[in-house]
Amino acid sequence: MAESDKVFAGSIPKFYDTLMVPLIFEAYATDLAALAAASSPGAVLETAAGSGVVTRALAPRLGAGARYVVTDLNQPMLDYAAARQGADSRIEWQQADALQLPFDDASFDVVCCQFGAMFFPDRVAGYAEARRVLRPDGRFVFNVWDRIEENAFADEVTHALAALFPHDPPRFLARTPHGYHDTALIREDLGRAGFTGIEIETLEKLSRAPSARHAATAYCQGTPLRNEIEARDASALPHATDRATEAIAARHGDGPAAGKIQAHVIVATR
């Protein structure tokens, strides 16, 4: 994973939350929040919270006396999430690295993480940290994207940009968000971290965008793919977005567009 893959700064948090979240993250956030809240946990830790889509879905499901600690490595994303959430005395916001959690052993009933494990530079270490802070029988609830070929818009954008930059194609989407999709490897990594009870479900959903341009703008300007485009040509972002728009429109039409998305949802018990 390139260092730029972890940079969610500048205008990216706003584009991410207003475009990417409704496009692909919201539906899975609702599912993840339901799983996290199913055991009526008294203490929940969220890692890699991003712009707070799971936080907004999970907080209303938790009890009045619950403790909910929301963390992210990236302070601009965490600031944006906190600003969107509104006042809630149960929620603590804290910048934290999922691989080095600043919490005591056995502090939480549930650790949840939406589409963050793909960004861990050492996933076994990240999983071991989640297990360390879980109480006995606590649950680690998280999800990861399936391979890029199972996610229509991401695949189309990636091919469009490869044609625009044939000698150095931007591969952020395939490399990182969709680069950790092998369920056998996920099970192996969780096992190496000490988890025994592991359940994995693959869920297909439909991503809907008001237009092809909306979807293209979300991917090209609301993710670190933007960093890759601008690193190749500082002035290329509008043109790259145009090319991605054309690719999506060619498959889904110029009007409202719908494309398949697919992810693995994992529950690992301590």
C-alpha cells in the first residue's frame, strides 16, 4: 500500500461523505451497526471510523449508558465525523492507530470497523489489537470489499484511468480498497491473531447514483485516488473525472446509474 493511500485530507473528507457514503457505504453501515448492537454492548470501540457513517447508524442503537469510543488514524476525517454527529455524551472521539490502540486490555464488548482493515499495513497486528481490547466472548465486527471485478463503478473508473495514464495507471482502488478480498486469507489472518469463532458472509448490494458524473466524481475526487491522479498531472483531475464519467455512462447510461457492489462481512469472536 502506498503512503498516499492513507491520506484523506483537504476536500476529500467532504466529497467522501457527501458522495461516496451514499453511493456505496451507507447500506453496509446499517448492516454493520445492527451486528454491532445485536448483543446490547455496554462498551463499543470503532476503529477507522472515517467520516462517521457507521457512528451515525450505531449510536441510536446503543443503550443510554453505553460507552462508545470512535477513532480514526486521520484527524481531518475524525473532525468531520464529529461535526456531523452532534452532541452525544456517550461518544468519545480520539485519534488512534488501529495497530497500536491506546486502550487497556479487555475494555470493550465490541470492536467494529467498516472498510478499514484493507488499509492496515499489518492486518494480523491490527486484528490482535482488536482482540486484546475485547472482553472474553467479545466480538470483532468488520467488513472488507470483495475483488474489484465484483464492484462495477470502481472497476470501470480504474479501467478508464488506466487508459488515460497507460504508462503509470492509478491503481489505488484495485490495490487497497479491493486488494484484500480472499476469504481464506482473512480467516488465516484472524486465526493468527488468536480469533477462533469466525463467520464470513458475502453480501451483494446495488449502488445507485443520480448520474454517471456523480459516481465518477465520488471516486475521482472523494477518495485517495485523487492524490494519485494529481501526482501524475496536477491539472488532470477534471479530465480524469470526464473519462471516468464516460466509462460509467457507456455501461449504465447518462441518467441515474445503478451498479453492483459486493463485500465480505466478518464477525470474529474472542
